[in-house]
Amino acid sequence: MVKKTLCVKHSIMHTNHIYVVRHLRMCNSRYLHTNSYRSKRRSRSRSSESSSTTTTNSVKVKDPDIVTWNKAISSHMRNGYCDSALRVFNSMPRRSSVSYNAMISGYLRNARFSLARDLFDKMPERDLFSWNVMLTGYVRNRRLGEARKLFDLMPEKDVVSWNAMLSGYAQNGFVDEAREVFNRMPHRNSISWNGLLAAYVHNGRLEEARQLFESQSDWELISWNCLMGGYAKRNMLGDAKRIFDQMPVRDAISWNTMISGYAQVGDLSQAKRLFHESPVRDVFTWTTMVSGYVQNGMVDEAGKYFDEMPVKNEISYNAMLAGYVQDKKMDIARELFEAMPCRNISSWNTMITGYCQNGGITQARKLFDVMPQRDCVSWAAIIAGYTQNEHFEEALNMFVEMKRDGENSNRSTFSCALSTCADIAALELGRQVHGQAVKAGFETGCFVGNALLGMYFKCGSTDEANKVFEGIEEKDVVSWNTMIAGYARHGFGGQALILFESMKKEGVKPDEITMVGVLSACSHAGLIDRGTEYFYSMNSDYNVTPSSKHYTCMIDLLGRAGRLEEAENLMRKMPFEPGAASWGALLGASRIHGNIELGEKAAEMVFKMEPHNSGMYVLLSNLYAASSRWVDVGKMRSRMKEVGVQKVTGYSWVEVQNKIHTFAVGDCFHPEKDRIYAFLEELDLKMRRDGYVSSTKLVLHDVEEEEKEHMLKYHSEKLAVAFGILTIPAGRPIRVMKNLRVCQDCHNAIRHISKIVGRLIILRDSNRFHHFNDGICSCGDYW
């Protein structure tokens, strides 16, 4: 997730690209905002007002007081007082074109476009300057459609008009339209040429920028820097160096751009060489070196440059601070933070993120509480911190508090809140966050849209996930992967594969994660032939080399199908040593099919790699218990005690009216326990009449059958399901979550319960989802 590098990465990337970004901004500011037009406007305004000429019904009358009236209008408009400016305008005994232009310009500046156009249309006389005021107002506010209509209506145009239109297209990424305007211009000046060059560079069309640049030789220094910066930003250092070497003159920006470029790609020897060759080193030159070493994990070297800096600014401090945080040196980072003479909000955010990433959520919260000012990044950092440290309730509380504080959520805060809802399966809360995301306009974007997909799938609502997916305007590979993996986990393997085929038709290239989802879908659905075909063709068809995850999926697929020998042979043929996950998949398959010999072999391998993985001890114990090998079950318990492994306590939870109710096996603390147990007794009688038989062979104790049945009856998932049936209105699904794998007996029981009560029951365990409806599970009893 983005949240883990929220502040550190931002600080480093900002400083590394500061000159490149600065060049592009300077080019856009200088050449795309028509500075010459503004200077001409000021000149004409002074000329017009000095002549004290007014126009009324095309009659020119001299009035020495009109300058005062016009200044009053401009002053009101600058401060946003449009109504006051209008009162002054209406009170004027006579008006000049300057008066009209001041009002129109003010309206445009304050986004009162309809009023500006109405007044423009009512002007007794419109000169070229008036047309340009209106045109540049539209362009500045990105109303390009209206700007183009006005441009085409102009009775005459000067170079300012053409440059304004070129500027509008270029600034908003319409480079071809900008070129079309450029080609039609009867006269071009340096602003025209530089504006088009900056448009090409800013939009990554560097080949066209190069061709334009080579078409003439009279370029200013800022244009050389602009083209060089474009190459450096995209790590095309050879081309950037060629421009650098050809430059007739260089300034500090030229040197800093190249130093930053080399540092960005990790070529610190070249960056260091240029640093020492640079005739002038300013604070940005030094900061670029600090950031370069930080980004490449060389924090000690960065510290040496930082200590030698003759002058430091807040960017320098933040770059060094980010380095210490990235290197997990929080004590040194805190010392620097406390010593900083110029802390800004980024400094605080970096520290909060650092503490969150290193388990110091308490220190992070203390800093957050005393921040002099917060922004959406601050809130996103603390919410992400609580989520990462599994303090889910606090994370959601902070999200609510953020809204109360009046801070607008950004994509990261929405993503963190949705991730938290997904982790605790709080569907109703997730829906509320979804509603807020819709109001904020983030729903159709990939970042929040993908988080919504994950939330709905993890909360068991595939229909809502599908609706969100259809609403994402530009789906990326993550969107498709989330959908495929989501359907796979829910047991809808066929639907997952249909999506996979649609993904390819849409021209989205499958990646490594896609193929893990596809193979998982085949594994969960028992689609052996399809899975095998995908596995052996993924390299040739999609250029995806099988990794350990793909092999593990195939071992799981073959093992579940009972083809244990094939699964073991595949492990031997792996181009790398099998990991714990692969051996664990083989152990799980051995437990399903009762192959004790292979199960013991797989378990021993897992114990060597992950000696504290309690789930593997339990799997082997289950295998022994199913064969009534109670001595071996006892040995496993003793071994777990010797190693210091404790079996993870199983618990299940269900959300009712925005409240999470949690149950453990044989729970006796829930306030409605008597009602729940009585209802389970009723269900037990009905289930037995329906053909249910307890799977007592799964009990890991050598006790009587009757006692085994009693031990199975009150598992946490059964308690949660019973409570859900009693409290959730009829017609609504019952969604239960469990932190461990659902046992075979509970799976069998819930199938019967769904038929008896006529309810859809969705159970999420640690591995997948099970949709129980009318006595049938979506997994086909194949899990």
C-alpha cells in the first residue's frame, strides 16, 4: 500500500526532482501564462487611464476622476468583493473601456464567468484588449471550449491572442491542439516557441521536443534547461548530458538538474563529480546530494554532506530526516527533529509515519496530538499507522474524528479507512465510507475504487464489488487482479476465469499477481486441467516466469485433487528450493486425503523453516487424530510446548447494527449467551433430522463420542451464525468472519443450517469464503 511510504518517499522524490519540476513550472509560468500580455495590459491601462478618456455610446469624454473610480473597482475585485465593485461601477457618471475591462477581469478572477460574459457582451465598444481579457480569463480557468469559441469570433487577433490559446491547450495536455494553433500563427515570438517546447516536454513527448528544439538555434537558457530537465526527469541521462555539454552557457539550475538526475538513478559517482565541478553550489545543490544518498540507502554519507552544508533550509532538514526514518534510526531522527529550526508540516508527517512503520504508534499519536497544524497527509499517516499495528477500532475512530475536525479526506485516508473496514469485515461502516468517497468524487478513480473492491470482497459482498468495478472509469491491472482474486477466494472460480478472459480482451496485460489469482481460482474450484494449462503457458503467453507462489498454487491444486504424487514431483522440479508455503500446501493435501507418511515429511520441512507456525502443528495433529493415533497427537502437544508454540485461539465475529460481536469456542461471556445456546440446541435437533452427523474424528482428544459431539457443538463460528440468525432481519445475508480455517464439522453443520432457516450465510475463514445457501456451499465442499 501507498500508506507505508506516505511521507518518506514524498520528501525524497520532491527534493530529487526539485529542479526538474522547477524548470517545467518556470517554462509553463513564463511561456504559458502570457506574461507579455500582462505587461502590455498594465502598460495599456496606464496609457488609457492617463489620457482620462471615457466612452459613453461611442462618445469619448475626458474625465480626470475616472482613474480613481477604476482603481476602486480593481481593489474590490482583488479582495473578492464583486458586489462592492459592481456598486462602484454602477455609480460611475461615465465609464471607459478600462472600467469595463477591470470589471470583466475581476469577475473572471473570482470565477463569476456568466457575469463577465454578460458585461463583455454589453460593452459599447470592444477593442482587441477587451477580447484578450476575456480570452485569457477563460484560459486561466481552464474553460477551453468557451475560450476557443471566443477566439474564433474575434474580429482581429494579435500574438497575445494566439499565445493565450496555445497556452490553454498546452497547460491542459492538449499538445496536438497547441501545435495546430502554433502552425496557424501568422507571427510567432519567443513565447510561442518556448510555450510549445514546454508543452512537449511537460507531456513527455521528448522526441517532438527535440525536433522542435533543433529546428532553430536562438533559444534562451531557460529553454535549454527545460529540455534537459525533461530528459533528466525520465532518467534519460545520456540525452540530458548531451544537452548539458552543448549549452552555450549554464546556470545553477543546469548543474543541479544534472546532479539530481544522476543521483536519482543511483549513479552517485557521477553526481559527486559534477557536484565538485559545479562553479556555484547553492542550498539546492547540497540538498540534491543529501537526497541522492538517502534515496540509495546511504544515510551515513548523506549525513556527512548534511553536516558540511554552509546553509540549510527546511527541504534539507526534511531530506535528512526522511533518511533517518527510512533507515529505522528513530532516535537520531527524533534528535534532528527536535533540533530543526524550521519544522514544517512535512517534518511532523515524516516523524509520525516513521513511528507508525516501526511499531511506535503511541509516540506517533503523541506527536499527532501536539501538531500545530495538520493536513490530510497527517490524518492518513495516523490512520494507516493504527491499521498497520492492528488497532482497527482506533483507526476508524480517527477517520470519524478527521471528518468532525473538518479536514477533507484525500485518496489515502479513504484507502486506509476502507482497508480497516476490510480487515475487521465491518461492512456497514465500509458502506458509509463508500458514501463519503462518492460525495468527494473519488469513487470512479482507481486508487479508491480498488480499495473499495478489496473492502467489499473481504466483507463478503461480491455483488457490491462488481458494481464498484463497473463504475471505475479507467481500470488498471490492480482492478482486474482484485476482482479475479476476490472471486477466487469466494469460490466462484468460473467467474474469475471469465474476468481473466475479459481482461485480456480489454488489452490489459496479465502480470505475476494476475496468474496467482487465476491459479488460485482453479485450485479452489477444482479446475485441474484449466489450471495446468495456464501454469505451463504463462511464460510463453504472458511473459510471466513462474515464481514460488505459482508453484505453490499448482501444488495446492494437484494436492486437493488427490494427485499427491504429481504434486510432490512438481516440487522436486521447481527451479528453486521449496519454501514453507509449498510444503504447507502439500501437508494440507495430505491431511485431506489421509496420507500420513507424506504429511509427516512435509510437516518436518515446515518445522525446520518456520518452527513457530502453530497452524502446521495443528494440521499434523488433525492427520494423526483422524487415524486415531492418539500417542502421536500427544507427542505433537509436547513438541509444541518444548518449542514454545501456542495454538492460536480461534474466534469468530459478526457485525450487527454497526457493532462487532466476537465469540470464542464455548463462549460464556456474551450477554445473550443463554438465548444463543438454546437456539443452537433447537438447530441441532433439526439438523440431525436433516441428516447431519458430527465429524467427531476431528476432535484432538481421545474421549467418548458423546463428549466429542459436545465439544464440536459450540465452536465459535456456530455461535456467531446462531446469533446472526437471531438478530439480523430476514432477507439479509449473515456474514461471519473467523480468524482460522473453518473446521469440517462446522462447514457441514452450517450447510444444513442454511437450508433449515432459509438464509444465505457467508463465512470468511483465514483462507477463503464460503457462501452457504439452501444446503449448498459455493466451494462445492472442496476447500
